[in-house]
Amino acid sequence: MYVTIIGLLAAFGTTVSFLPQAIKTIQTKNTSGISLSMYALFTAGTLLWLIYGLLSHSLPVTIANAITFIFASIILAYKIRYK
């Protein structure tokens, strides 16, 4: 049980860290400081971690990567749209 709690706390911390960037990107539509290739690779990696979390039935990995995938996808979409 404590392992899951540690995982959930870690997932919360790393996932919430994306929120300020997502909010700033949505508000300003400025993505000039963001690397397209880095965010594309990051988003793909996050999707793979999400799939891994689902297949391994790991709640912390699944939750963290589902939310992070959403944030990263939004930022990536803005990067592509507002080049």
C-alpha cells in the first residue's frame, strides 16, 4: 500500500509540474522557446508510458501519464499550430 502512495505522490508532483507550461502556452500561444522535436518525442514517450501503465495495471503510472499526455499534447498542438 505504501508503495502505491509513494507512486501516487511522485505522479502528482511530476504531472502538476506541466500545468504552468500548459497554462502559459494556452494563454500566450507563444511556443518559440519549445523544441518541436523534443515535445514530439516526449509526447510519444508519455503515450508509451501510459500504455505500459495500463498493461501493467499500475495506477500511479497510468494516472500520471494520462494527465501528462493530455498536457503535452496540448503544448505540442500549440507548437505545431502557432509556429
